[in-house]
Amino acid sequence: MDADSGEVLIPVAGAGLPADLTLPDEPAGVVLFAHGSGSSRRSPRNVAVARVLNRVALATVLVDLLTPEEDAVDARTAELRFDIGMLADRLAAIVDWMGAESSLSPLPVGLFGASTGAAAALVAAAARPDRVRAVVSRGGRPDLAGAALSGVRAPTLLLVGGLDEEVITLNERAMDALPDGVAELRVIPGATHLFEEPGTLEQVAREAADWFATRLRPV
């Protein structure tokens, strides 16, 4: 499928946040990625998932949620990657920006979060219930979304590696805090936290593509 790809500067957080935007022909929706702890928009895992989404006619936005200056601080202190409120505010602001962009504004919005980015995605989904139509978490920490979980209305898919036992437990706790019927937890057999085992990331991508393709249908 043909797709236009390029870098854009999203006017959020002062000087702006760089992002990679891929827009297939006749997209059915757009998925905004929130990367995890210490990662970036160039995360090979998220890029691989995004390519699969592009093949099923979904636009993707992969963005660095920290400015270069903040990233340098975080590399030393690891504190900003856990500032879920700040990251969620930026995701919500990017959702607002997409709503004002002519190429993206008609499209239903999904959020894909990894690790701590999953918590930020859920907080943003609760803050923008009229815009965010679906969420997928990969090896995420949805528990870090705290009280915002009760306000999530978007159908949410929680994907966790079968060997990532601690994170499975944390996702089960988050399921208890989410409204009934909103979320589904699926365990990927034989996968550790980063889904590095053969075939496991491909399964994540397929699950995410099916989830978004089903739920990001224009209304």
C-alpha cells in the first residue's frame, strides 16, 4: 500500500516535539504511539508495529514526548519517563493538534503505549474520551495511570508477555480498576518484557492491527 512518510514538528512543549508521520492512501484511522522508559520514536519495536498498522490502512504518528534537553536530563536521572501526568498532558495536546490538522482531523484516533507510555496513553484517553476511540498497551504499566483508569472509555487491549510475571500481575490490577467491559488482557506465550523472542513481536503487531482496524472505523 502506498504511504506518505515524513518528519513533522508538533507545536507542543515550547520548541515542539519531532514526530514521524506515515499517512497511507485513504487511511481508516490514526494511531499515536507513546514509547516507554528510556526509548524514543525510533524504537525498533514500535517502528515494526507501526509498519504493520500502515499495511492495514492506519496512519501512524511516532513522537518523542521529551525535548532533547529533557531527554538529556532523563538519561541521567530517569525521572521524567515516570512523570505520567506530564507525558499524558503532551499526548492529549498532540491529540488536539491532530484534530486541527486537515489530513488527520477526520480520522478516528487510537493510542499505542509501551511500558510507562501505556499509562500516559490511558490517562490521555480518559482526558479525551470524545477523540480517543481505542488503546493498545504493549508490555505496559497501566497501573501507573492511577485514578484516571476509572475514566477510560476507549476499548483497551493489554498485551503482556507470558514470562513477564510481575507485569502480568500489574496489568491484572489495572483491569480491576478499569470500567467493566472496557479492557481485555491477552498474554503472549513465551514472551518476556521486550518481546524479543522469535515471533512474539509479530504477534503483538497482528493483535494491535486487528484491535485498531475493528475499532477505528469512521462513524
